Amino acid sequence: MFKKVFLLVGVLAFLFLTFNLSSAQMPGMPGSSLIPKMYGEFKMPPVGTWVKYKSTYSRNGKVNEIKYAIVGKETSGGKEFYWYELEFFDPEKKDVTVLKMLVSGNPDEQKNLKRFIVKRNKEQAKELPDMLMQMMTGPKESKAPQIKEIGKETLKTPSGEFLCARKEYTVETKSGTQKVDVWANSKIPIYGAVKMVSEGKTTELLGYGTGAVTAITEEPTKPQLPGAPTVPK
């Protein structure tokens, strides 16, 4: 029991001290998974595809931008892996955080994560240690959301007008039941989302396109996880 508590403390220390991330820096980032939840049907697009959103928080009027992109592809053992990258930008603080993941499928399913790299501003990129990756990608049970078809609506965005299918997602979370409204169009890559509205947050499409390249060019370091056993030299 003591070892489990010690390891948990080590994980939390690693996330908050090594990566210097918190919910205040990246609003909407759930728990220790560090991956924001998107609603819609995930489809892996060609390498170089990107889509960008603006999120506005009703509580304080704070605005953040997030860019989703597919920036690379690898093949190992006859299986295809893709580099899926999220770039968070705080216009007020001029703060940029990049999450880069090697995935074998839908990145919302943590079992598909193979590597996880984080870079904040001009700091050295860091990769999550193997033990933490195993904890993140371990078996997790979650209820599938209930989906209600609302109808069709046309939305205007900086990238033009889109005829959208509007759906309401009902999700069970630790804090209770949450409802998320999603306006989707198949032309929008990755998740198809044009707009999402949940309690306290509205996310809207800013643009999409091709030609994306990774924002992390250096080889990441892999710090030792506090509490993890070390291999003697």
C-alpha cells in the first residue's frame, strides 16, 4: 500500500514539476491524462492535415486556441503509427504548450498511445517515462455517451459556412452528468467538429488545411519518474 501511495505521489510530482502543467495553464485538460476530450467521429486524415479551434470560458472570459495536426507516420511490425500533435496557445500570456503522441488509432482511447512528448515554450521537450505510459494506457472502463440527434443547422465560421448535423452528447463523469452540444460536418478533418458547447466552455472552428509540420524538432529527454526503480549500472 505504501509503495502505491509513494508511486502516486511521484506521478503527481512528475506531472506538475517536470512538465510544469496545470489546469490553470491549460483549461479543460482533464486529470493526469493531459488530453482534452473531443466529441465526434474520429477519422485519421493524411499526414500534414490540421484543424484549429478557439475555446472561450464563460466563467472568466478567458480564450485559448488549440491546433490539432497529424505530423508524421511510422510503420513497425507491419502496423501503422501516426504522430498526433496538439498545440495549445494562450493569447494573453503568449504561452505555448505542445503535446505530441505516437498513436495506433483513435487518440481519445488511451490504449492507443505509444509515446507521449510534452514541450512548453522554449523549454526542452520531455517524454513520459515507460512506467507512466503503462499507467496511462492501462485498462480503463468508461460508459459510452448517449447521443441525441437534434437536427441540421448552418453555422458561419472564419473558414466559411457549414451545414452541420447537431447532436447532444450526455456523458457520465465523476462530478455528475454533463451535456455537450456538437455541430459537425464531414469536411472538417480529424473529428468533424465545427462547434462544441459544454458547461462553461464554447469551442469554435477557426480554420483547417494541410501542410502541418511538427512543432517539436529536438530529441526529447526522458526524465526518471520519482519513486520508480532504477536499474543499477
